[in-house]
Amino acid sequence: MPGAARGVPGERVVEGRRVKTAAERAERVANRLSMQQVADTFNDDLAQRESPIRLDLARVDDVSLKAEFASVYPEAAPVGALPSVLAYA
């Protein structure tokens, strides 16, 4: 089957990302996200980006976690935006 992941029968991968099944999507819609689900989603994305960083719920309040995430997810800047006045503070 085109797009199938190696070694995982029936699993589809499109553009390097695993495609969720209809049942997985329906369950996500029916149920609110828990903090663990949010962490799992971030950790899946971080693993796909080949980053060693993981979101550990025990460290959510750790200030250094923000800096670690900024190394993978830089803050977006509008195209053509002028420098922020806060950049000079």
C-alpha cells in the first residue's frame, strides 16, 4: 500500500507524518484533550523534528522549559514587520 509505514501494517504516512484513522479522529473530537494528550502530541512532534527535548508534565512550571521549546518552536514574526520597540529595552 503506498504511503504505508514500514513494519506497521495498515498505518499510513503522508509527507512524513502518520495519518490518524477515522476512529482516532472521532475519539479526539468526542473527548476533550487532557494535559497528557497535549504532552503526547508535543512529544510526537518533537520526535518527528528529531529534537531531544520532551514535554514532561512534571516540568510544566519550569521556566527553563520555555527556552528549550523556543529552540524548536521560534516565535513567529509577521513578514515585513519592523523590529519591536521591546527589542531595544
